[in-house]
Amino acid sequence: MASSTVENYVKTLYFIEQGRPGALVAMGELASSMQVAPGTATAMVKTLSDSGLVEYERRGGCRLTQNGRTLALAIVRRHRLIEQFLVKTLGLDWSEVHEEAEQLEHVISDKVLDRIDQLLGYPDVDPHGDPIPTAEGRVSAVPMESLQDVAPGQETVIARVTDQKPAFLQYLDAQGLVPGARITMQRIDTPADSVTVLVAENSITLGGSAVRKILVERRADKMP
């Protein structure tokens, strides 16, 4: 089993690479994401390169190899299944499970993880709506769009929350703005950078920063 440090680097690279497949990740960006000095990140990337987990180009950056991506997806799978288990089985609040899963993802065995998956009924997403990779490394591509792209009068369903800071999740939970909640866009105030939505007969106004962290199901007539 890879060390927790190796797993954290590989997982971080996976998330940085999302939306720009094949592009090199600069050492400065990786170091910033890992909260380490650039020299520390470079030394670790060279180790990962020697292990066949990344491709490294001096002065260019690095990218995950297929082996690196496979490992990253396994870590993401562990993390998100653990989060779902902590919420659905142990009753922890969705705002507190991220940090717990950060620790547990490095020590849980595949045997226990598969049993958790079975116990939960093979869920597709975690409590925040993030997709859970399969044991084979496949990730379901569910069509989503930002809440800010929903037109006034349109009804939709919250699918995913991209910010997992506890205070933000607690606020959304208190307002009923959680994955699976059905909402209606009431008003868009562009000058004020805010929107007002209706959820469970309550009108809630959200600032642009919050709106951009909420993804909703994309309507069939918007599919490419």
C-alpha cells in the first residue's frame, strides 16, 4: 500500500487535472495545493515519477500516468464511500465527515470498503453529491449545471455542493439546500450578484459566491 503522503499527492494531482486532461501541472500550483515549499513538491514528484505514478518534465511540470490515475480514483472512492458511511450509518453531520474521511481513507482495507459499499446499497454519490468511482475506476458523468445558470421560474434539483467547508455546509443544511432538494428559481439580481430561490415554500437569497458552489441537475432540453 502506498504511503499517505504518496496518496495525498496523487489525489491532489487528480483534482487539479480535472477539466484539463493531459495538461502539465506546474510545480508551484501543486506545492500551493499541498501547502508545501516548491522544492518539497518537486522532490516528491521525482519520487512519484520513479514509481511510475507521474510523468515529470523539468521546468514544465507533471501529470498522472494511467497507474497514477488508477491509484487516485481508488483513493477518491475510499474517501467518498467513507463519507457516505459516516453520514448514513453512523449519523454524523455532512459538514464534519470530510476531515474524518481524510484520515480513514489511508488505512481502510479494500475488503472492508467493499463491505461498506454493499451495506450502503452501492451508492453513486457521497453526501455532498460527489460521484463515487466504481471499484473498476469508472466515474458516472451526471449532467449538471451551476445554479447561476437556472432561469427564473425554472424548477430544478440540487445535485452537488462543491465547497465542503463546515460552516458553508451547515448554512446550506439549515436552509434545506442539500443534494436532492427540489428548488425553484424565483429571481436573479445581476447588479447585486445574488439570486432568490424557493425551497420548501421558503424564499432564500444567496450571494453569487454561494450560488457558484451549488450544482443542479441539467434539464434534458439543455443537453448538448
